[in-house]
Amino acid sequence: IEPVNWNAKWEALFQPVKINSECVIRADFHPSFDSKYELIINPKMSFGTGHHQTTHMMLEFALKENFKEKRVLDMGCGTGVLAILASMKGAVSVDAIDIDPWCIENTNENAQKNDCSTVNCFLGSSITLKTPSYDLIFANINRNILLEQITSYSEALYTRGVLLMSGFYQEDIVS
């Protein structure tokens, strides 16, 4: 196999994602779009750029949500894209949790690139969630993990809080 600059290769293929007229997700090597919410996300080895339908849908919902003075959890944060948007929209505190150390490192870097000081990253799982602490929880993972952790989410959610789950596929539907 000939030597290939894999970094240059993925950068050439990685295109910005326009969520709607006010939100664009781009890497730091793309030119600015001057959008109201312009998220700089360098995905590295993490999931969550807005290209995948589940992340795109979660971002669409987040753009309609009021985050002012809310406490938010991004469970399975990947790149931190959901946490970063919540922070940009006024969340007072955003916890980003993932079981992958690379995701925590990537989320920290992306939060810093977006000047999101309210994003706090933690290595771990939902098992660490025990008391009501959040107004809104994002869980964009997969069916098996969502079902396994749903009790922890309900325990961590304030009364009248919002739980947004994504990652279910058509083949997950049980007749």
C-alpha cells in the first residue's frame, strides 16, 4: 500500500453540514458561514458531525428548544456537537459524558474551539447518574444502550424535564 496522508484525505471529503438557515457545522479548516450558530467540529475519531440522520434530527430539535438557564446532559457525547449547541443557546451547565476517552478529549477540544466554557466532560456511563440534575438529556446512542440506560436517565431528569433519545432504526421496531 502506498503511503497516504489520511488526514488530508478525510479533510478533502469532509463537507460542512447546514442544519437550517441559522446553523452550520464545519471543521476549523472550512471558511466561515457567518451563521447565527456556527459550530466548529473536528471529529477526529468521534461520532457526531451532523451528517448522520440521528444527529441531524437531534440538532434540528435543539434549535427549536429554549436552553436559557437550563442544565443539560449530552449522554454519549462523541464530538460534543449537541452539548456545544446547548451551550451556545444559553444552557447554564452542560455535562458531556462518554465511555470513550478519545470522545472526551475531542469534546473538550471542540468546546474550547467554540468558546463553550459551560461544557464539562466526564468519562463514564449513565450508571453515575443517580439524582435529578438535568432539565434536558440528549441520548443519541443506539437501541440496546438506550434501553439499558433509560432508568438512569429518568432518575437524572428533573420533573417535567425533557428526554431526547435517538439512534433507533427501522429494524429496531418490534411488531
